[in-house]
Amino acid sequence: MARIIIFGGHGKIALLTEPLLAGRGDAVTAVIRNPDQADDVRAAGAEPLVVDVEQLDVDQLTEVVAGHDAVVWSAGAGGGDARRTLAVDRDAAIRTMDAAARAGVQRYVMVSYFGASRDHGVDPENSFYTYAEAKSQADEHLRESGLAWTVLGPSGLTLDPGTGAIDVDPAEASTVARADVAATIAAVLADESTVHRSIRFNSGETPIAEAVRAQ
């Protein structure tokens, strides 16, 4: 049994991930900001932990992640407000990485997006620019952290039923069901060959566990 903490525990992807992890016997902590969401995450098989990651420093976050075996970052500000996007998608994410290192929690899975890169190419005038900058900086910090990281880069997210199959490292972004992103999170947590890898993916034809496994 692994003890896994998911930040953004009430997000669409997290709520699909939690039953997969709980169903295989993992103990899941779902970090949420709104206590009204606690029943939803319990129904998904996770134990809710109500904290506001924007307000916690590294010392406080170290206490939050201590005792777990892995961290999953699936939180986000949801766009719109540039200041809050930087505060959550970059700054809070980075603090959880530093906290994980301090707490001795080596495994860290980041849910990023397909085009995330320091060379993301998004026009500064585009409303997506701040998010692209925040994610690229957080991802880069994770890769340099010394943690046992995996960065997941799903393409355009849909609410379609999951297929259980993806296409890894395609030439161009397409779409992928959130359910298959959830299954990919579960798969990489169970596969040490995914450590220190960035995995971009679309919906595809290869079963997820096979697709993420290092060849």
C-alpha cells in the first residue's frame, strides 16, 4: 500500500484518480481548500485535508506531505487572474516540491500540459501566457529538485469516457479524456521506469501501462 497525497483533490482529474488508487489499496489524501468538497472526495475513496496551499509556507507544507510516499500535483488556479495563476500554478507548486524534499517524500508526479516548456512560444499578449510561464517554471524546478519526478503532459482535456489507451510523445497535440489522464497518473505511480521522465500524450491505441513503460 502506498500513501499518496493529491493537491487539487477536488479537481476533475483528481476525482477520477482517487478511486483508481483507493481501489488498488493505496491510502489517498486529497488536499482541498473548500470544506464543502469533503464528502465528494470521501466518496471517491480519499481522505480530505482542508488547507489553502496559497497560504502555507514550506515548513507548513512539509508537515502536510510528511508520512506520504508520493505527491501528485493536480491543482491549479483555473486561469483568469494572472496573479493567482502565478501564486498557485508556480509558487505553491514549487513550495510543495521543496516541502516534499524536506520531508523525505521522493516521488512526485506533476500534471502539466502538452506544450509546457521554457520555449512554449505563447505570445505574451495571449491570456494563456501567464499559465504557460507558471507551468514551465514549476516543471523546471521539479526537474532540478533531486526528487523522483515524472511530468505528465496531456493534450486537450475532454470529459469523454476513458479508453484505457494513449499515444505517448506524438508529434502534435490532440485530445485525451480526463479519465485516461487519471489512469496515467495511477500507472506512473506504480512504474519506477517513469521516474525522471516527461511524458506527453494524446488519446491513442496503446494500453496505458504499456505506453508509459520505458522501452
